[in-house]
Amino acid sequence: DLFADIREFHEKFNLVYIGKPRALPVDLLAFRTKFLYEEVDEYNEDSEALSDALQRETPDNVEDANDVTQSLALQLDALVDLVYVAVGTAYLHGFDFNEAWRRVHAANMKKIRATKASDSKRGSTHDVVKPPGWTPPDHTDLVTDHAHRETA
């Protein structure tokens, strides 16, 4: 359970939030946003290094093959770090991440693969797109009773 691991990590460092969903304090929001961008940048840098290594690679060059291996390992680490920070941010918000994940996954499973680049707003047949009639998940009930709602 990714979320349980994140909770354990935050508890270890006394970065605990147990409460209703909330907006993050301005300083924490700025920190987490910067942190998320740093992890995306790390993945991008590692991807560029991999691209460079692949362009140099020849079947007889063990050093280049090791560069590819190292770059792939760095990409994997960067992706895990990105998810770790994102889930940690959800934890600090007090979100029911597991339920939101379930809903997003169910909605995403109703999407279709783009058959031509023009079907995709990203211009790629690698994309998965919303078919006619697709509806996004609704998370309103997960955040309605939030920390900023006045109590009677």
C-alpha cells in the first residue's frame, strides 16, 4: 500500500497531518510544488542522458551499454521519487488518495487509444483519449467535509 508507506515516512519525520481534507498552508504548498517540479526536472534530465547514451550505443561498446543501464536506473528512481512526493503531498492535504485513485483508474479504463495523431490534444498516437460520453471521476464527496468548513 503506497499510501501506508507514505504515512509511515511522514510519521517518522513528524510531518504528520491527520484530519479532514485541507488546503495546504501557503509555505508548505510552495515547498511541495517546488519539490514536485524538481522531481519532474530530474526525470527529464535522466531522459536526456538516456537519449544521449542511446545515440552513442553500438553493439560492441560495453561502456555505452552500461550508460544506458545507469540512465534507465536513474529514470526509474526519478519516477518513484515523483510519485513518492505526489502521494506525500496528497497525504499532507488529508486526501483519501486510495479512493480517489480507484475512481480515476475506473474512469481511465473507459478511455480509448488515439488512432491518429489528430485525435490527441498532444498530437500522438501514444495517447489515450476520452471517448464521446466519457465522464471524469467526481471527488467532491471526498473533500466536502474539509478543514475549512465552518462547524455549527
